[in-house]
Amino acid sequence: MSAVIHRHPRFAELRDLFRAHPEWFGAWHGTLFRFQTVDFPTSKDILSGKGASWRGGRWNSPGIATLYGSTTDNAALEECKAHDRYYGVQTKCPRLLVAIESQLTRMLDLTAHATRRAMGVTLAELGAEDWRKLQAAGNESFTQAIGRAVAAVGGSGLLSRSAAVPRGVNVAIFPGVCAADHLEVVDGAKLKKLGVKTKA
């Protein structure tokens, strides 16, 4: 995979737009779920967002630590399976379902029609680009530029519609951006007992 080199031309516009409209950001408290491999089972690993930083994601370019999850366990599973379907593979390795209690202070809610209308974007536009293909070609996608702009203005993260589950909601969080944010893995202490050797 190529490193992202060509930044999206609308990044500065988006960053300035978010700076001008702090009212678009609000608190969000809830539980998010994620399926992940057993290679990095500790709470520190789970909450670091390093996996997405290495690979990139829909809402982050490589190099930006991002924690992804969904508001239901079913949506989290379908998102995991959607990744495999995209690449035409069937993952057989063990995976963990992890629940994370979240108290976030500055979230951009892209599930809200009013927010999207104020930004001048539509659900269709947000889902139109193949971010994986663009990233592999060395380009930042529009959604990655949105995420980078959110992080640049001190946003905790964003809420978005799932492409895998009708009415499903995904959460992308930029760890450490807001000091008042709180993330805690449910029963995180038990994960240390799995006996899985983690990678450095």
C-alpha cells in the first residue's frame, strides 16, 4: 500500500469551516463495540488507535491514530466482514468482541441531517469514494480529509452512518485530542489473562 502523499484539496476549507462552527461539535456518551484480532488484546493497545494509524481508514489517513467502533455489536461484526468482502477474503483467525465505554466532549455528528446540510455534503457524497483505492494510489479521500480536519481543530472524533448495516452508526475517535475525553474497555483487566503474546 502506498503512503498517502497527495492531500485532498478541500482540507483547508473543511478545517476553516469547522473552526468557524464550534456549535457543530457536541458531547457523546455511549458504548461502542469493535471486533479485532487477538494480537493486541490489552486496553492500552485497543485504545491507542495505532492499527488504523498504520493502515489508514475511511476517516483517517495513515499516520493519524484513530479508534473505530460501532454503536451495536451487530454493526461492528458486519463492518469487520465488509472489510473482508472488499478484498475477497474469508478471515478465519480468532477475533475479540470488545466493548468500550465512551465519554467524548467534541464529536461531529454526520448522522444528523442538519449537520450535513450545514456542511453542504450528503450521505451519498460521503459514501461515494472508494477510500481504499484512492489511498493505495497515494491520494487522500474526501472522508479522510474530513477526519483530519476534525482532529486539526481539536475534535474528539465523529459519528457516521454505516455502509454495511442500514441505520447503523459508526464511531471514529482520535485518541488524546481532547483532555476531557474518557475511554474505558469493559472488563479490560480480563484481557490481560488471555495469555496472548502482544507485538511491540
